[in-house]
Amino acid sequence: MSEGKTIPIVRIPGHDHAAIGFALDAGASIVLPQVDTVEQAKHIVSAAKFGVKNKGSRSAPPFRLVRGLTDIPIDKSRSIHENLNDQAAIIIQIETMEGINNLDAILTECPEIDAVWLGTLDCRVSMGIGGGTLTGEEPEWLEVVAKYEATMDKHDKPRSGIVMGPAMRPLAKDKAFMVISADFTALVGMLGELAEARSIFPPLKSKKAAVNGTE
């Protein structure tokens, strides 16, 4: 409907097979958190793809295909389901040292993965460093980032992740999907407006309390 100008992306809460299919059926690309092993990655790819030859186990609900609207393949030399296999991105989140150490094997076994998000906060927390910060200069952290970058270069895969604030802008290099802001940031920005409104509109005094002498 947006003619390709807007790409919906849904972050699935886990690796549930039905939830993955539900998001894809709605027309979204998907982000999957906490991928640590090859087995988890294979499960995700299977849930996201149609057809055994694609190692897929995704359900093909008939309501997904509306005659004359969503049943027309872009590449008419292939079936509609082969087209759909290529029309949504699979983005996995690597958020632990285990995931970093297994990333090479994950991308080797699952080339269908389109991009990899380095979950910096979760990864740093799992390593016991950072005190809740998204990035840092600790030697062990720089080693992790270097290993992630080298693996992505080896497999020629785009990066994904959070790049909020000037300090994180260098992390935007070679990224295909970046989070540059969030609803939380907008809500925090409204605190000043709320304080101003409260100064303009003081609390109402209860007429009943005034009559009873309890004002």
C-alpha cells in the first residue's frame, strides 16, 4: 500500500513459530531477540519460510491471499509463496557472548538471515560490564565488537542496532536498520510541557472541602 516507501518491522517477543508467521502474514519484516545458537537460528528461518526445499515450515493461511490484490507475484516466473519468501527480512539480535561466539556458525548454516543486530546493552550486561550503558571502551567489550564486525564482513551481512546520541553515531557504519530514537525519548521530552501546563493550570480546589472547612 505504501508502494515500498514504508517498511513495517515487528520485533517478535521470542522465537514462537506462530508469532513469527502472524507477523509475516501481516506484511512485516521481523526482528528476533536473543539468538544464541545455530539450532535457534534454524528454527527461526524454518518458521519464516514456505516450502520444504527452503527448509521452511511456515503455515500458508488462505486468508493471506486476496484475489487480485495480494495473490499477484512480483516475479511472475516464480510462485506466490516463492516470492513471499523473499519479501520480508529476517533480522536476528545477538545479545550474549555465546551468540557472538556462535555467530560465524549461525550465518554459515543460515544464510537466509538478512541482518544481525548487536544488542549492546544486553550483551554488556551478560558480560558483567558497563553498569547499564549501551557502549564503552573496556578492552573486553572492544574485543567483542571487533569479533562481531569481522564476522559480519566475512559473511557480507549488514549490521543493525541502536545508534542514539552522538557517542553512538560511529556505530552506524555499514548498518542497514538503525534505531535512532524511541517513544520513551519523546515521552521524556513531554515532561517539560507537563510542568508548564501544571504551572498555568493550578490544581482545582474542592468546593465541598471548602464548605466543610477542610480546604
